[in-house]
Amino acid sequence: MRYVSTRGASPPVSFLDAVLSGLAPDGGLYVPEAWPNVADFGEPLFFDTTAADILAAFAGDDLSEDEVNSAIVSAYDWSAFSSPAITPLRQIGDEAWLLELFHGPSLAFKDIAMRLLAELYDIALTKRDERRTVICATSGDTGGAAVEALKGHDRIDLIVLLPKGRVSEVQRRFMTASGAANVHPVIVDTDFDKCQAIVKALFADKDFAQRASLSPVNSINWARIAAQSIYYVTVSHILAAAGPTNFIVPTGNFGDAFAGYVAKQMGAPIGAILLATNANDILVGAVERGEYVRGAHSHATISPAMDIQVASNFERLVFEALERDGEATRRLYDQFAQSGAFTLPPAALAKMRATFRAASVDDARTMRMMRTVYESCDQLVCPHTAVGIAAPGKTDVQLTRQIVHLATAHPAKFPETVEEATGIRPPLPPRCADLFERPESFATLPAEIDAVKQHIRERTRAWR
């Protein structure tokens, strides 16, 4: 299995090379040359066996069968999850389901991909006898999942950039209170989009990226997408007797939503995927009108993990919709870099809309939906999940057959918001009940790339 760039000007690379490098040299994102077929797998009804089949298919010759199995066993050790199902499915209506993705160590869906990525880093770096500086920008949950997955890994120093005042206190403490010597959280005086832009600029500086041995864990990393496709494949097959499953995905950076597209391309019985956004609705304009337009700034909402104006993984879908024309994708993104906008060709938009639709939900409606779910189902949901449950009422798309809502974070990560909506303050699970007693450690930096570079130079053990 080889991986090509969405911008078409970089040579194909192997799976582990794609994992370690993240971005392609031409600035594009890696995607596989061809999609595996779930028909070649065993019966995809169990999370761990499906995970092994998907990893083996995407890794190709880069991983042996023993390495695949070892990575899956370590990543999805039941002791790390509060449910042996890893991603349990809960019925909340006649044809409505809640896919709980928050049973991992940091109480968010990012754990599922991040734990596998950590195992892949260990395999690749041990084989190559290397160290890496792993860096991520986070709108709330990616950083916490990265810290939980990578803390204590000897070959890795983790730098996490989080926007000042734009994450919940629980989210922040998962990043700043790990106590791990190889974890370096940085609170940056800006929003997530600027944090993400700094990370991209670090990788664009080829000399610095090479000397610091940079690797990304944001969802630009292909392994994150591959891992998140596991639960789409599994759940759609569990419910397949009633026909294709529709998924509703709360999204900001489009990684989890694109994983659903990947599962569908592999032959999973998936119907429509409805993108649910908050006031930061760049994806609504793109999917509903073909107009991908960056706002002047991101809006602070009660669903902060989606406070994003530039959805990095959307480039992968653009590439697919343009019939994998790397040059055409590059032209659109060059235009976006210059003007902050581009318009999709009609044929590309039509191809997107064959699977995707999108809707935006404001804070008031989100609060009402959190209360409604609690009163009707005795179920507390986080604000991001509530955005997804409310989204069908904001679109004319008629979703038939069963609908699966992705529950992306534990409600205890947003206790004040949940309590305001429902009157109930969700407690942290027992395994992290002492989170607020742990000492915090972090740096504070301005939103300046030189300041971040200096911080990395002073802390990484991978500098060369």
C-alpha cells in the first residue's frame, strides 16, 4: 500500500513514512493509492478484529501480522476503556442510536485513533532507532488524547498548542496535569485556527522540521483517519439488516467525518453522512453551496472543539471529488491561501453531496437539545453531541432508515454547560476523579512562530 499527496507533486510513500511525516512535501495530505475492500475482511462485527483487518489493509507490507496484532491489543486494551465494547451503541429511539466514543482515557473520541497512532510511532521509531518531536494544535480534545496516549513514551517529546480561554477546564487539565516529563503543553494567546496555522508553518519550514524531527498527531495524519474508520465499518455492519446506516457527525476539522467516507469507500453499508457544525459553519457553505469561505475569525461557542474556521481534512474530500486530480486540488488551495475562499466545480459538489450534507446549530438550540435528550432518554450528552442530535431539524434532508449519532465526548468534560442545560452536573468517572487535584504545568506563549520554535528547541530531545 502506497500513499499519494492530495496536491500531486510529491512521490508516493509507504504507510509508516506517511504516519511519521503527516504532511506531504508539496503541502498536501496523504491518502492511499487505492481503497481496501471490507469484503476481503472477516465478518466486521467486532471492534478489535475489524481494527486488525483495517490496519493490515492500510499498512500493507510495512507491518507484519504480529506487529498489527500487537498494536491493536495494546491500543485497545480493555483496561484503558470503561466499556469492553470500546465504542458501545445505545438505542435512543425507534431508529436512532447513540455511538458512545468517549470511553477512553481522555473521555473523547480522539482516544480511539490516538492510542493506535502511539503504537505505530513506537513500532516505526524502534525500527529506525529514532526520536521524534510530536506536535499538535488542539481545539480541546485532540491534545488531551495525545497526552494520554503518548505520555511516558521515551522516544517522543510531545508539544501541545492550545488556545487561551477556548477550551473547558476539564479539557485543559487533561493536557496540563499529566505529570509526564515528555509532555509540554503550551497555552497560546490566540484561537485554534492560528494554533493550527503555526503547526502547518513549522512543517513548511523544511530545515526546522527536519532538525526538530517533527511529526503530527492532528487528523492530517492518515493513521488517525484509518483508525476512526473502524467504528463506522463495525456499526454499519451491525445494523446492516435494515439497510445502509446514516451517520450524523459533529465536526470542525472534518477528520471524523472523512473517516466515515473512507469506510463507505471500502464498501461499508453507509448511506448519508450529515455534518453538524456550530456557528463556525465553513463546512455548511462548502457542502450546501459549494463555497468554501474562511470567516474573519472563529466564533467562541459552548461546543468549543468545533470552533474552527479551516477544516484541514476537507482537502482530502476535495481531492476525491475532483477525481483525484492533484493539480486541480493544489490550484484551489493556492487560491484559498491567497483569498480565503474558493468555489467547487459543479461536478465536484455533486459528488460530495452524494454522501454529505451539512447543517449549523446555534448555542440556544444546542442547550435545548441537551435538555430534551435528558428529559426524554434520561441521558446526559455533551454540547458537541447535542449539536449532532439537533442537526436534522436544521436541514431539509430526509434521512430514512436507522440514524447513528456520534457521541464525541463525555458530558463531564463540559460540566458547567451540561448543568446549565439540564440541572445535573455530570461527575468525572472514577478513574479520573482526581483530575482537579493534580498539579498543572504549562508554558504560555504569544501567537508567534519564532516563540514556538524556540520553545521546541529548548525542550525536545530529538534536535539534530
